[in-house]
Amino acid sequence: MLNRNEEKIDYSKKVKGEANRYKISIQQKAFADLIALGWKDFDAYLLAGLYNPVYNKQVNMRDMNNLLTEDNDFILYLKMMERRINRAKTLSESAEQEQERQDKEQKNKEEMEGINMSAELSKEHQLLELLVAKNKFDIGSKEWLEVKKMIADITQAKKDEIKEEDNTIHYYLPLTCSMCELHKKYGKKK
């Protein structure tokens, strides 16, 4: 089939070696690889160069089906390639999921760095957020009542906090120097 001016195609050692190892032709290897990648069988058969234009389509289809169902060496290679590609897809998907998780963590970290935590956690800020949330619900609904309870809890905690903060230190001074402990100690030292 080659003209004198055409060169013979020289495949790589890897392609030749894999075809020889599985006892299939290089075109059959290409056909199996394309099917494993998800190509339709007839399209892959055409592209791999196995379609013989001398024969009609029915003969070519019969040859393709024989290759897919009866040639044990071809079937073994095809199954091996499908497993290899599925494994690569699984690894790729898990790597993508891991990358998405890391991106999400990084985004959350960047968002957290921009937030003033003490301001966010303050009772005033929380009370403000609850008031905004309360206005989003219908009056008397279950969610509205829950938000009202939370507001009551925060305001009660605020009252408790004010009571606790009243820790004034009271000093009682004696009426005369003779009653003062410091004066008494100083007198003993003399």
C-alpha cells in the first residue's frame, strides 16, 4: 500500500513493546485505548485504521464485533486499559476534591483574618444580628420565638455581667491615728 515516496511509520519502543506483550497489533492497541477513553466503538475502529474500505460496512462491523467479543488477547488488553484509566480518573477526582478542600480552607482562613473576632463575639454585635434575624421571620412563628428566646438570654447575660463588674474596693480609714495599724507597727519598731 505504501508508495515509493512514503515512509514507513516507526512507532516508539513503548508502543511496540506493549502491543507485543499483549499479542495485539498497534492498530488494535489504539482501538482499545480509544474505547477505554470513552470513544464510541465504530468511531474508534475508524480512527485506529482498522476499517477496511475495500469491504462493505457490514463486514467491517462484523470484524469489529469479533475483535470486541472473541479475541481474548484484545479483550484482556482492553480490560486492563479500562482499569488503568478508571484508576487515573479516581486519583484525579480525589486530587481535585483535595484541592477544592484546601482552597476552601484557605478562603475561610483569609476571611477569618479580616474579621475582628472581639467585635464579632461581643454581646452587642450578637444582639444586633439576632434583631436582624428576628425581623426576617413572621411574628409568632417558631423561628421568631426561638430568636426572641436567644435575645432574652443575651440581655439577661448582659445584666449578669453588669452585676459582676461591680467589684469596687472599699477602704475604711480609722478615725484616729492610735487606731491605725500602720501607726501601731511604727510605734513598736521605735
